[in-house]
Amino acid sequence: MSAILLAGSDTSESLRGFARSIGQIVLQRHAATGALLVAAVCSFSPRLACALLIGALTGNVIAYIVEDAGSPAMREDLYGFNGALAALAAFGFIRDDSQAGAVAIVSAMLATGLSFRLGRALEHWPLPAYSSPAVLVTWCWLPLFADAPSGAAAAATVSTAAPASWASAIVAGFSPIVFTTGFVAGALILVGLVAAQPARPVSAAWALTGSTLGVALHALAGTPAAVVLSGGCGFNATLTALATSKFGVKGVLGGGVVCVLVERVAAALGIPALTAPFVLASWAVQAFVQRLETPANNGDSHVVHPPA
């Protein structure tokens, strides 16, 4: 696959665009990042990897139908990742493959269409839609089709006093971004972030900062150590750090705090938060900065890094 991505044909460029759209899940428009995200999901579950590819493909097809090929969103490969996330949610919450497949395709279509509408509506502020379309669509069908939790995910059994355990939890904190768990998937996502900027991996550094912040804040707030060490407390803070890093340390810290607060409120209410805390926290920080500074950077992109 790497040879195809490096080739210069129209087919390879289409594949690169497809991979870049998957890389947008972690706010990186980079083909290698997208390929490593697929590898991360596949290392955890080939079934989920298929869901990811189905959703991204559906999203890109719908985008070509409803959007102008020369629009900024199309040029930046912004229409595949919400479909991918919507499909991952379907296969993550529904055990029956047939039902999950049907829900995944419909959800990916709706999430992509909603992304088109929300993108237009949010231009007024301006704010990116991020993963809000996938979250909203998933919330709509969850009460109808989601299976009860199976309890298959084992709680972490590592010692809370071991620094290696906490370091592992920080890296594993990336994995729930793509509905996976574990250190291996998280490490592959981290490598994908490094691949987006190999000479100066700023995004990877901010991602580690965000995951560390999320883990630390949840631990300080009294989240059970087994939950914290399982890697389930860092993914929203990681995405928030990536989205707010352009505002510096204060933006990342403020976003992380808001993100964790939203996560805890959602948990108290029994609402599956998905990536809604990341979206709300990023919007809050960006709206606050825009109000204070009125930046000239209108129509801010989902990502800030050059394509590859």
C-alpha cells in the first residue's frame, strides 16, 4: 500500500486523498497518518478496520455528490472522517454484523450530509464542525439499536504506583479516538502523528500533553485508578489539545479543563459522550479567543498542517 501511495498516478492520488480524509480524524491531513490509523484499528479489531474503511468510503462518495469538487472542504479532504467515525460507532455499539453494517452506511451518509450543513452554518463564527456530525447522528440511533455493554473490556490491573503504568495509560489514551483500546493501537496513532511532521513532531507533542492532562485531571477528580490506567480518560483531551494548540499552553490547558468537566457531567448523566467533550471544549476556547482578539483567520481549517 505504501508503494501505491508514493506513486504518481491518478489512482494513487485518489488513495492518498482517501487516506488523508481518514487522517483528519486526528486533525492531520496526511496520508501516512490515515494509513497508520487504519493499522491501529486493525491491530485491535479487523472488524472495526472494515467499518472504518466502509464509513470513510461512504463519506467520500456522498461528499462528491453533495459538494462542489473545488470547495475548500473538498480540497482539504474534510468529508471522509465523520463517515468513518459514524461507522466505527455503529460497529462499536452493535454486535450483529448485518445490523451494524446497515446502520454504519446510513449513519456515514447522514453524518457526511450533516457535516456539509453544519460547515455552512458555523462559517458565521467561524468554527470547524470537527466530529460533531458523527456524534449527533450516533446519539440519534443509540437508544434504538445499541446493545447493552458486554463487559468484555477488562479493567486495568497494573499498579497505580508504577510510572510505566501511567505512561502506558497516556499512550493508550489515544486509542479510544477510533473506538479501540490498548497501548498498541495508541502507539500506532502516536506514530501517525509523528509521521505528519517527521522533522518537528509538534502535533505528537501536543497530543501527549493533552492525554497527560486528561489522565491527570480525571485522576485528581477521583476517577477510579483502574479506569484511568485503562486509557479511557485521555482521548478527548488529546483531540482538544490538537485543536487548541495554536493558542498556546493557556489554550490547551483551558480546553483540557473544559473537556474533562464535560466528560464528567456526561458520565454523571449517563450520556455516552463520544467526542462531544472535545468538540465543545474546542469551540469554547476558540470562541473565547476570537472574542478577545478578533483574529483575522476567518474560516479556520479543520487542520493546520500541509498535505502529504
